[in-house]
Amino acid sequence: MSADGTAQCPSSPWTDGALWHPPRYEEVPEMGEGDIHAIFYESQPWEGRPTRVFAYYGIPVHAVKGRTPAMVLVHGGGGSAFIRWVRLWMDRGYAAIAMDTCGCISSSGFMDHPRHEAGGPPGWGGFDQIDQPWFDQWTYHAVSDVILAHSLIRSFPAVNPEKIGVTGISWGGYLTCIAAGLDSRFKFAAPVYGCGFLGDNSTWLDQFKTMGTERARRWLNIWDPSRYLPFAHMPFLWVTGTNDFAYPMDSLQQSYRLPRNDRTLCVRVRMPHGHGIPGENPEEIRVFADSMLADGPRLARITGTRRQRARVEAFYDSPVAIVRAELNYTCDRGKWMDRSWATVPAVLDHAAGRVWAELPAGVSVYYFNLVDARDCVVSSEHEMLDA
């Protein structure tokens, strides 16, 4: 830990203590929307010149000084700072800030965000920037932007600095993983899709091949979230789908086993990949945030699993009734995104806090989903019987 209580990964590029102090910012009133403010805040130099980050933030109308929880919202590829995402969390009683991580000004759509003259490096991934100094590469700037946004929103009088979470979508989930390993001030992290181990079997393997072995190794050694997740000490909620094209389930599993605190999984069969309803609105994220920051009832917890031949079981406890249990399985091998999944009911034993099912013949991977009365899903870890 550093003197200010933030996590410090050995040999991390993020050693500038200024990131943990609120940056200077200026309002852009003509780009705001009612009680949602548009701003530019100062960030790290790029190619020797100062940069600024475009962001939206909002504080609920009835916020009580020093008591309002907050969320830091990190967009993914093709996205930007989105007013609707800030509004979603404000309507839930949270302060929220959403920043652009690619040197752009937010527009309303997808991949249509214009760059501004004081922006940092363009995204995403920064694979083509690996030969540049690390402080001129996209991941360094994007993570810095997230930490600075956190430092800024926690400085507002209405916000309780001890009750702030972070969630990010796709590349934003990737950034969330790194930021959580660096900034221990976050009380929880909820990556959606994004994880580490990008060099194993992700959609970017062709990119790494094009880069060449040495340059790909350098990128992974500096920028892969697996380097930073072991230093994350807050609870995590991991939200994804079985067939995600960018972050496969085996890389996800390696990633979620690294942080040093509780983890909760929400793995829906064939969950779509995207902003909007798929990535921003999962009810599990709201419930998890309320349980961490607003004294709400938590999600169910998987307390153990067991397999005896074809019979598989999971044990759980939950403050809210579990109304349905499912066994999800595939008999396919090969690329995770191409596997076909089936779902069958599992037997619920409420008195014992247990679910069980019989595995069909030929299963290669399986896991359970528990669904509570709020329609929130909690998943067991998947088990690979035949990779």
C-alpha cells in the first residue's frame, strides 16, 4: 500500500500520486442535460502535451451531504461517456460519473464519437502503440482516466467517499480489472465481459500474431489484467455470457480466481455482448451495488459444489428466495464462442440450501444458475470435464 492507502502493483506504470487527487475540471454547460453535467477534466500528458478527458457526472436531487454512494462507469469499444448510463444510476439514488477513455467527445450512438484537440491516445487496446513509451499508450491513459474520475467524484461534498463502486463493459471491463488492482478505494468492482489472459485464446490472438512474439509478450507483460487482479482486495461481481466472442470462459475463470476477496458470478447462456441493456442494465449489478454501498439484501452465495460420478450439486445461502435452478451444459469442445449450450431444470432442496442434477452423457462443461425472486442470476463456477 502507498501512503494514501491505494494499492500498488510492483513495477506498475501507474506511480503518479497525482492520480489519487481530484483533477481540475471545467463545466461545458451546453453539453449537459438538466442535472447531468458535462465536463472536461485534466489527465496525463500524451506525447509531451497536456490532455483533458470528457465526462458526464450527476448527483441525485435529494442527495444528503457526505452520504450518497457513487458509481464510476467505464465504457467499452465503440462507446463513450453516456448520459443514459449516468441517469440510470442517478435514478437509483447514486452519484455517477462516466468518462470517455479514447480522447473523444460523447455522441449518442456507437462508433460516432468525434475526437477533441486535447484528447489522449485513441483506443482500443493500443496494440499498434506498443513500440511507443508506455506513458503514451492507450491502456496507461485509459486506466489513469478511470482513477482520476474516481478521485474527482469522491471529492464532491454530497458523495460518501467510502461507498464507491466501479463497473465497465467489454474493454471497460478490462480497464475495470486493472483499475481495481491499483485503486483500493473502490468498494467493489463489476466487470461485464472483460477479464484478463488475453493472450491465451481470446479474439485478439490474430492481433498478437501480427505483432510478433516479442512485442506481444511485451504488451501482455505490461497491460494484461492478470498482472493486476492479484492486487485487488475488494469484492467482485463478474457478469458475462457463455459464448462471449472476446473474453472466453476459461480466461474469465483464471481471472476471477486472482483477486483476494469474495467473488460472485453471473453467467447467462448466450448473453449478448454490448452497451445499453446487455452491458449497462443487468439487475445483478444494481443489487450487488445496493448490498455493498446501500445496505440492501445481497445476491445469493454459492458456498460449495460437489460431483459424484454423474450427480452434481451446489450449495447456497440467500437472503431472497431462490425460485428456480438450472443446469447449463455443453457437450462441445473447441472455441468457447462456438459451443452450443443446453439448459435443464435442477432440483431445488430449499431446506438444505442445495441444488442437484444428473449430468447427461457426453458433457464437457457444466455449471449451475440459481435464480432468485428478483430474477437475479448467480452462477457456480464452471467445471471442465473434457476440455
